[in-house]
Amino acid sequence: MVGDLTIFILTGAHDGRRNSFVDRLRDELAEIEAADTYKRERVIMSPQGAEISVGGDAVLNFCANNYLGLSHNPAVEQAAADTLK
């Protein structure tokens, strides 16, 4: 069934179902954007740490599990390695 759906979408079936589905998605997306609730993901251009590079700017990172910047801390890495032994 998934294969049929993929072919259906890629070939653009001309029975109106594809167009109505795509139109409905387009309308819903327009409503979300009009309500200013559309979330655009920022592209992070550096390893995640306490400070990251976004759009060429250095910014503080409070939106990840690594907001304290401890994922590359030598003591934390050693403790993780010791635990895995």
C-alpha cells in the first residue's frame, strides 16, 4: 500500500484526489503561517554545546539536552567510558 501511495503522489494521479489532498495541505499550512504558529527550524552550523553557531552568529544554546555544554567535558566522557566497560 505504501508503494502505491508513493507512486500515486509522484505520478500526480489525475482523478482529483491528489490535487484536493495537496490543496488541503497547502490551505492548512497557510492557516498555520497566518496564525503565526509555523515553526521554522534553525540550522545549527556547529557541534551542540553551550554556545552554537546559527546563521553565522554565535548564540547561547538553551534548547538541547546539552545546554550546560557537558557532552564534551573530559570528566563526563571518562565517566561514560568507565560505565560502558
